[in-house]
Amino acid sequence: MEMRTAFIIGIAAVLFTLYYLEKEMEKRQIFWLYAGLGVALGITSVYMVAKQSPNFDYYLTFAVLSVLIAILYYDEPEEEAKLPDKEKKPKKRKHKGR
């Protein structure tokens, strides 16, 4: 695959995600969509490399692109984000002996 073609397809995928999918889906759903797509394309690319197919580079390129977009949409788990804050106790001031 030519570098120029891969770059154009990558930009198109990012723009599609930014301007269409963000309006239609939640951030978590977009993450799982691209994570699953990356895994599926990764498995397919391993199969194509083992089969010595000449078009395996398409699968590798799109697997990496899908994983990168999934990383961009990764969101912290809600359990970690909602940890209770420690109670703030007023600090005791030390008085100098008078």
C-alpha cells in the first residue's frame, strides 16, 4: 500500500469518527467499536501473513489505525474516577509559647 493512500484513508476515518460517530454514539461505544475492529483486522493480518498473501499490508495498516483511534477514545473507568475524597480536617496551628 502506498503511504499516500494509507494517509488519506486514515484522515478520512478520523474525520468520519469526529464529525459523524461522535454525534451518533457515546465515547465508550466508539472505543469498543474501534478496539474490536483492530482485533479483528489484527487476527486477519496474522492469517494473511501465515498464508503468504500479497495484500497483508492492508490489514496491518488498518489494524494499527483502528487501535490508534481506539486509544484516542479510551475513557477512565467510572469506578476509579469516583473515588471518595478524603475528608478535609482543619489544620491545627502550632502556637509559639507566649
